[in-house]
Amino acid sequence: MKKNFFFNIEKTNLKKEKRVELFFQEHSEEVKERIIQSFLLIFFFMILSFLNINLIVKILQTPISNLKFFQLSPGEYFLSTFETAIFFGLVVASPIFVNQLMFFLFPGLSNEEQLIIPFLTTSSIILFFLSLNFSYFILIPLTLGFFVNYSKNSIEPLLSYNQYVSFVGVIFFSNGILFQVPILQIIFSVVNILSGQKMLKNWKPILMVATIISAICTPSADPFTQLLLASVIIVLYMGGAFVSSLLEPIK
């Protein structure tokens, strides 16, 4: 009887180990699939951007129509178009990473929590396009306007297209990430990492954090631009915390 008893325990443990092993294998395969899908979409947007590079260059030049671009070497503009396509592909595909994370967590959520996923997906896309509009119509003109006005009485404002692409790409990419903060807050609340009520209570340290982030993400030293970006970060954080607190009864 004892041998059978111990044999059954050993057998049960082996079954549990196999279940755990299968669990990790399934999830590792899912992670690989989602990573591959994300990179394929990024590559697709890069190719699409390169095929429409002339239109994208005209769009990027619109905020600074009063400036002239130059290239330091014959092939600089050609190489810069590749960089433009890469930046554009990464920026457009940035919400995909957040959505892939949400769909990865989807099977482990309850039926009530799964109802939040479509809301998060839609909100992520909306916030992404808001970040592009904020960067394109407000932040880039203000930042470049500060630099141009500061030096217009001393030197003629000419700008390297390669440096301009890097400058604009950093602004688009950093703001695209910052505007996804409310989505991450809601995800943290759903998986019980941090509640919306605690987020609302910790608003004071966020003022300092927002100021530091705005100083890092704003290329110019213009205090008005930094204050504007810090205000947007605070509004995004408080909005994410408020929505998280409203959705907590659903869990």
C-alpha cells in the first residue's frame, strides 16, 4: 500500500511538472509569435514609408517652411530617407507593442476584465494619434521657433536634413511613449500591481517627475515648452489614474 501511495504521489508530481512545462512552452511560443508579428508590422510600415518618402519629407518640412535644408555630402539625403522610413515605421508601430502586451494578458483575465481590452486598444490608438498631432502642430514648431529666433540676428538659419530627421524622430517617439502612460496605468491596475486610488494619492511626486521628463524630452531650453509638456504629462497621468479607479469595481 505504501509503495502504491508513494508511486501515485510521484506520478502526480510528474503530471504537475509536465503541466508547468507545457504552460511555459505555450507561453514562450506565444511570446515568440507576438514578437515576430510586431517586427513584421514594423518592417511593413518601413517599406510603406520608403515607397512614399517624398510625401513624408514634405509633411515633415511643413512646420518649418521658412527654413532651408542642405546636405553635407552627395549621398546624405539618400541615406536620410532610409532613416526617415525607419523612424516612421517605429513611431507608427509603437502602439502595436502595447496592444500585443494586452492580448498576451487577455487569457489570464476574468470575463469582466476582458471587456476592458477593446477599450484599451481603441484608447491606445487614439492617444497615439493625439501624440503625433501634439508633436507636429505644437511641440516641433515651438521648439524650432525658439532656436531660430534665438540665433536669427547672428547667423542665417540653415538646417541639415539628416539632423532634422533625428531631431523630429526623437520628439515623435518620446511623445508617442509618454501618451501611452494612461494605458500602462490601467494595465497595472487590472493586474493588481498598482491601484487607481494609490495613483491618485501619489500626485505630488508626479509633479517633479513630469518636470524632469519634460526637461529631458524637450530639446529646447525654452521654459514655456517644458512647462507645456509637463502639464500634458500630468494631465495624462491623472486621467489614467482616474479611469483606473473607475474600472476597479469591474475587476
